Amino acid sequence: MSDASLDALADAAGIEARYWDIQGRLHERSPDTARHLLRALGISSDSDAEIAASLVLLAEEAWRETLPPVIVAKEASPICVPVRLAAPTAARSLRWSIDLEGGPRAAGESRLQDLCVEATRDIAGSTIALYRLQLPRQPLGHHRLRVALTNEAAADLIVAPARCHLPDNRSTPRFWGISTQLYAVRSDKNWGIGDFGDLSALVHWSAACGAGVVGVNPLHALFLDAPESASPYSPSSRLFLNPLYLDVTAIPDFAESEAARFLANSSATAEALDTARRSSFVSYATVAATKLAVLEELYRHFRTTHARADDEHGRAFRRFVNGGGVSLNRFATFQTLCETFATHNWMRWPDRSSDPNSDEVVRFTRDREDRLSFYQYLQWQCEIQLAAVAVSAKMQEMALGLYRDLAVSVDVSSSDHWANQECFLRDTRVGAPPDPFNEKGQEWGIIPLNPRRLRSAGYAHFIALLQANMRHAGALRVDHVMGWQRLFVIPAGASPVEGAYLRFPLDDLLSIAALESERNKCIVIGEDLGTVPAGLRERMMEANVLSCRVLYFEQHHGRFRKPAEFPELAAVSATTHDLATLRGYWTGEDIALKTSLGIFKSAEEAERARSERERDKQLLVEALGNEGLLPSGLRHGDTAKAPWSAEIAAAVHIYLARSPALLLTVQLDDLADEKQQPNLPGTAAEYPNWRRRLDRTLKDIAADPVIADVFTAIAQARRASLLVRTQALDPSDRL
């Protein structure tokens, strides 16, 4: 088998032949990896003959279609449409029409003799000519284009703005706010897990302090049958919400249902809640069992009293279900099938049940309509409560309101995968290549989208994801935004070393994001930490996508970046959920933890980490000193002896607040002076990832005068940052 032919086929399919890691080391993709990923893409490559045939098919693919499946155009520009027609043709003109989103129709006709033939190709004995049809500018939206000679062809037409939405903040301060892991919020009222009621309280407090945004972890639906699978970045669905975040007692049916109130106030429930509330960690199993039992009672009441009644409560539910369409129906079906087969691993279900289009699943849906309705009810209540938080933020004049988070993808056993199997690359996983922080690389257990199927379906699933996650949000963080350009894909069961990068249509995805961003008035933040492909940050900047800038990583020419050196199109923070808290960073808690868990490969590596941390702390003290922010008694060179203090955290946040970056977020963990981070990458059972609760209640944190003083100082620094213009820097410095 010719390696050159295999390489050519892999390249044509978007599989990159090599990559350079974060240290500049070259890694070559293996032939076995190429063949595995080609099979996942539906491209045959098991023999020389198959490779040759596949190369021809890929080369001819576009020529076999009159129109591409989707055309992504810019709002301010004429639309250029490739049209491929058999040549010669007796037709003299090409008729076209556009069904515009919202109802109106545009139409026209172009003479073929006025359209230049850009190229021709012989396909199966026929000559195909490529014409370029110029259409007039069209409004923003998702439209349907049709062209006709003797036969009609159609394509999705997406018209997008050149850039994502940015609020007009020229006369207002740069934005700042709080970010939190919602599950970790502790309050006297919640049931052992932070909920939408706590989020509402957090919004109210933040707005009163002058904050413009509250950021949360992904709120995606997880697995109710396996509640301890708690990572918000390995969800069951990115289209729907996690009902464990419901504030049960705030649901209107709770006030109406005597049975629900009796259960909620029973001694068994009280005992379970007392244990859950006192725990240092979220007991997901207890929370799920307790909440779902009461939610079942609420649904019974609603089903009996309102579901089919001609009252507003019942009508609102029916509108929600109708609006949710096929996606909501399939999600509810998946949840019900999980119960039936006692597992969410749908690849272990009976054969026909693993196909959402099968007759068996259709019959199951019809026979279990009541149970499906329960899961639709849960999503309805999630939508109501999250919408109420967003409305509250708007009423309190928060500049951005909620800052949501979109995970990279979903668990391989997820509802999204089951419902949209054609959109995903089965038998592959997403991860990260080997780097100095993890020489074995990482395999995240999530399944990638198939870029070929994504495009052939008009990007429908991608559009739905953005719409679902921008709803009720003023900002959306896109986790691992590098995946919009290329994603590191690993054959299922293989080592990450055997992975390769798979290209995605960056320009189309950015344009679609710009359209949804503008429609929802939602800024887009691209999490671009790690190995960033050349040119991506520049392309993000052109599209008004904010870069993520974490202080720990912002060292420049042997020092920390000065505040004025941060780019304006950025979201800055001291740390993230995957890194040490500020207190943990200063005290070396994360290094001690990794040492105790055996994460370091040797004692020398651990010692090197401690030495590098001490150097970084000295650089941080120097940076704070240069800004006149050093807490009393702290001097450069004595960081090893200097105890941690809340004043250091305040100084760091004021330092970042002075930057011209559009957005600053402060972790609630750092305000609460937490020592340990929410997630320790590279661990599973060794560390309580996504479980740690805040030591202090939200009410206690909000009443802390020290935190109030920090907020005042941050707000003042943000206002002052309007007067600070970025100095003339080398272009690389701006990135």
C-alpha cells in the first residue's frame, strides 16, 4: 500500500500529517491512525484500490452536486454561489429564488452567457462546468436558496455579519464580574448543591456591587441514572439543562401540591438534606434521589391538574414541548430508555433501540408518552428558572448578565450522540497531544463531531448548540475554541500518542457564531489556552471573539505582562477551575497535592515545579510592586517566607482590573479564600473533581466587608482603565 497515496487521501479528508507540540517537537501521524480516522469519516482506505477510488470520489465530490449543501456569506457583500451544470446545456438562463427566513421571497434570473465558466471537469463521461452566480446582498439569517434549469437544486444559505456582537462600552466602564461553579455554591436554602435560586441570589448581590456579569460552569444535562458522573465537560446533552440545578420549592406546582410538600418536609428527606448540606462535597446520588422524588410528585400534580387543562400553566407547557420539537422529544425518549434498560450506555441497548429512527423507538415513544412528558416537564422548569435569572440580571441593569459555558463535546454514551449519530465520529475520542505537562497526552472521553457531516447537514447541529447556549446569556465561553479550526482526535482505545489533528471549517463556524452572537446580543469568548494553531488568535480578533487570558500564563520577556499590555479583546482572570486557586498557587497546595497523588514522574520533577513556582511568585510580587499594589510587609525576594493573605488576592485582581481587556472575571473560590481547586486535570477517582463545595455560604461571603472593599477597588480600576490606552506594542505582544 502506498504511503504517499494514503497521505494524500488523509490530507484531502482534513487529517493533518504532522503537528508540533508546545515545545516545538515534531510528531508524525501514523498510517494506522490515518486509516482509522478515514474509516470514521466514512472513507474507504484498506487497500490501494480503495485509496485510489476514494481519492477520485473526494476530488469529484463537489462536482457531482449542482449546489453545495450550504453557503455561508457575509451580510455586507454580494453572494457568490458556485453552480455546477452539465455542459453544454440548452438552457439560456438560470432561475434562482431565496426563501428568506421570516417569510419573504427574493427571486431573479441570470443569463448563462453572462456567467463565466470558471472550470470544467469530466465526470463519468460527462463534462461539468463550474459557473459563479452572483446574487444581490441579503439580510442576516438562515435562508433557503433554489436554482433551476430543467431541474431544481437547493442549498441552505446563511448570511452572517463579519463580526460577533460587542456591546457599545465606549462610555461605560470595562466589564467585570464573578465566576463560579454553580454546584459548589453553599446556602442555607439549597439541597446540597447550588441551584438556580442560588444563581439568582448571586446575580442580585453581584449587581448591587456593580458587577456586570456572573459566569457559571456548563449547565448541560448530565446523566440522571449515574449522577456521580459529574463533569460538566462530559455531558449527556449540550442542548438541554441539568435538572439537578432546579430550585424545587420555587416551582409553582410546589405551592399547589400537598403531596410534594409532605414528601419534602418528611423526616427522611430532612435527614438526607441535612447530611447533604453539611458535606464538604456534593453528594450527587443523594441530591438526585431527593430532588427527583419530589419532582416526580410535582409532575403528578401538574399532569393531573394542568397538563391538558385550558389554563395558562398547561398551555405554556404545550408551547414549550411544541417549540422543543424533535430534539426535545428525542432527549426525553433517551432519558426514558435509560430507565427501561438501566443504563445510559445506549450501545448496550437492544439493537433497534440504539436507532432513534427505528420502528421500535417510535412505538416506545408512543407507549411511554407520560414518562417522556415528565422529562419534558423538567426541562420546561429549567428553562423557566434560568430565564427568570436572566430577566433579573436585566432588571438590575447588569451590562452582560449571565456568562455561560459551552463544553467541547459530549460523552460517547450521550443523548446527543444517540439522537444525532450521523453528526459524530464514532470510534474516536477527543483529547490533547503529549506536552511537557502530560507526556502521555490526554483522552477526554468525549466524542468529536464529524466535520464532513456537519457541513453536509447545513451546520444544523452546530447552530442549535449556539442557539441553546446563548439563550438567556450575555456572554458565551467556548471551551477549547481551537477545535473550531482543528481538533485532536484519537482512535477509540488507542493512546493519545496515536492521535492526529482533524481540520474543521473555521471560517464557516466563526461566521455562524457571529450571526447567533448578533441575534442574541451575546459576546463570544474563545478559551484559547494550550497549543494554539498559528493564525487562530488573529482570526478570532478579526471576528470580535475574545481571547482568554489567565494571569498565571501571561509571562512575557521574563516578567508578567503589565496591565496595559493585555489585549482589549480579551477576558482576563487570575486563574480557572482547572488551575490552583490564588491561595493554592501562593502556598503551593496544588504542587503538594500532585506530589501526594504521584502525578509527578520523579522527585526531581516535583522539586523543579516548586522552584519554578517560587520564581513565578517573585515575578508576581515584582509586577504588583511596579503597579504600587504590594500589600504591606511584602517585599520582592521574601516570598518563600511571606504568608498568604487576602490582600495579595485583592492586589492581583486590581492589577488585572487595570487592563484594557473588555472583561475581568473573579472566581468566587478566590473571593471565599478557597485553598483547593474544583478540578485537577489528569485525575479521576484520585481527586474529588467537580464535587468540592465552598466552605462558606453565599450569604456569609456577601456580608464580608473585605470582599466589599475588593469589589469597590475593582470597580474603580475598571472605570480608570477607560483612560488607559494600550501602548504601541509589537503585533506579537498584542496577542
